Amino acid sequence: MNIIAKKTSGNRPTVIHLFSGCGGMTLGLEACGFDVVASVEIDPVHSLVHHYNFPYGVTLCKDISLVKGQELLTAITNKGFKADIDLVAGGSPCQGYSYMGRRLLDDPRNKLIFEYARIIFEIKPKYFIFENVPGMLSGKHQQLLKNLIQKFAENNYSIVQPIQILDASLYGAPQRRKRLLLIGYRNDVPKPNYPYPTHGQNENLLPLTTIEKAISDLSKIPIFIGNDYGIKVDKIGNSEYTNYLYKEYSLCHKRAANNFIFGHRGSQHTDKTISRFANTIPGKTDQVSRFLKLSPQGLCNTLRAGTDRSRGGFTAPRPIHYLHPRCISIREAARLHTFPDWFQFHRTIWYGFREIGNAVIPLLAKSLGAEIIKCLDIDLSTLKIQELDSMDDSFLSYNMRQASLFWQVSDDVIPKRRRVKVDRDLTLSK
């Protein structure tokens, strides 16, 4: 089922986001001036959360191998957008290449990179951005990358060389997170560049964003255990970091006003766990769970998504708060990922953290998109910003069955969750 909502002004450059998840890269690209005219995501729950946050484009909940380029272009033009697409962005699932996983060369998910390429060849955008984990540049997986680049060369596309691995902390994120980025361009358009860092130790750069700067205001408010009732905006106020994010996302379309901030929700720990967390030194790991306790003046370790339903559906290890003897909340994780407070995630802990862990850091995506904007020679002051219609908040609580019914797809498109016996003392997210 394609959901097509109210379109935007149409005077902005256009991007299609493949493997969109909840929309981290989508958000960053909208923030630098793009209209995200279409997204493709196989997971019904994540696709619905993306649709909630970006209701103005075409949302396609579908396996990318079954998507045709013309199908996308027809839906986009029926919506009133131009068929001449400026950018295609996205990154296929990374577990087949990740240092954290088993790095299986024959993992079927590895083949999805060529489905990504196929969509580009069928749509023929001016530019593309492909992101993945650094492990794709090592071992036998290097050959997959070489094959991919060769495919692009055979189809009138070039890759900006040398290929770079970018650390999101150098682009404003209070988190060490390195990603492999390919920037490609059609051979008849100007060549783009990789973005220069905006943050770092150099005196010409902004200082790195610390954990304390990002989440200290939330630290004053107890997390919700169970139901998420939201926090009134005026109870938090504005911090230097939230003001910074407000400016960074000022080119985004305006969402319906919400006087509450949701997602400050966490897990209930045992007394034994709380005691261990309290005695762990910031910057060190808890000896039982191996969770890192954040250092207020440092950077967060890479936030990960955890296992999918077919592998037990476990929440990834979450960092311990630097001030409180608990794991960080969904909203605190979102702050560390540079999501603004108005961005919505699924209301459950498992889905919420999975969406954040899988997302491209939006400010990194914005820096990448800004380089494409330069090549398109667009005057940002001319771009119109629309007020988007409000969305149904119940979408953010749909389970897999409900989300599948909404999209009219099978509820086993994502394999069923397998229950695996684990040591309860290590399963702190339960």
C-alpha cells in the first residue's frame, strides 16, 4: 500500500531514500534543503514511523528487490513532484559486513547493495549517497565493493575518490560513530566533494559536543517506566544543545506543534544492577553487563540496534548514564544521535532503540547533502518551508500485526521473533 500525503511546495531539490528505516538520513537531507519525495523500507513498523515523521512524500513498504524504478517515478509524479530526481540515498543492511557480526560473505543481505544500484540505474538521479559500516572496506568484502563501483562505472556514474570513512563526532554528534560513505555522480553533472569536519580539536573548528551538553537537561527529569506520558516542553526549557539543533534543522518543514517531548522512557533495573551501575566509574564498563558508563565530558560509544526478530529480538547494550545508575532513555539516545526533540520514534523500548541504532546520524547526513546542494547551485534562501498536517499518534504504538495490516503486507515479511534463553542477570532491558 502506498501512502501519499499532502505534497510540499515543490521548489526544493528531490531525494529518494532507500532502506529508510525511521528516517535519520531523511531528516538530515530535508534539513539541508531537500524534499524527500519517496522512501522504501521493508519493515512495516519502521516504515510507519517514517511515514509519521515525513508524511508529504510517497511511502513504500516493500522489499527493494520487488521495487521497480518506474514504479517509484510514477508514484512520485502522480503526487506532483518532478520525475528528474536529484539524489538517491541509503544504505543496505550492514550485518553482513559489520565487525560486530559474523561477517559472512554469502549473507543474502550483501546482495541488496546491487538492488540499490539497480534502482539508481533505472531512475538515473544526478547524485547518490551510499552508506555502510567500515567493515565493507576490509577482507573479502572489498571485492563486493569493487564490483559495485565497477557496476556504477558501466552505467555512466563515477565515485568520488578516495572513498572515505567519516566519524559523526566530527560533524556535531556527541557520539563516536564511523561510517563508510560513497558519493556518486552522473558523468554529466559537477563532481561533489566529501564534507569537511565542522567539529574537532583544530582551533578553526567548533569543539566536540560532549555528552553532558547533549543530555544534562533531561537528566533532571525521572525517566518513565512503563507508559510514556511525555514531558511538557516548558518543563525542560531550551539548552545550548537544543538551540543548536533547532538552528541546524531550521530548513525542515514545520510539523504540527506538540507541547510534549516523548521517549524519555527506560528500563526498570534490579537493586543489584543499580548498585553495580552506581559503583561503575564514568568512562569504564560494568564488569557484569559490559555496558559502558558514559563520561559527561566525553563522547558516547557507537549506539547499536540489537538483534532482529529472527535472532531473538534483543535490545543492544545501552550505555549507563553518567549521573544516574540506569541505562539511558530513548530520548537521551536520540539526543546523542542528533535527533531533535520533535522527531518521533516508536513508543516501545525495543523498536525505539532499534530505530535509533540503525539510523544514519542526521547531522552527518546533512553535511553530505549540503555538498550535493552546492553542486546543484541552489540558493537556500529561496526554498519554501511548509506546515505539514498532523499525524495519528497511534501509528507510533502499532505492533507488527497492526503495521502490516496498515500497509496491507504479510506480517511475516520480517521473520518471527525466536525466543532464546539467556541469563536474566545480563538482560537488563527486560
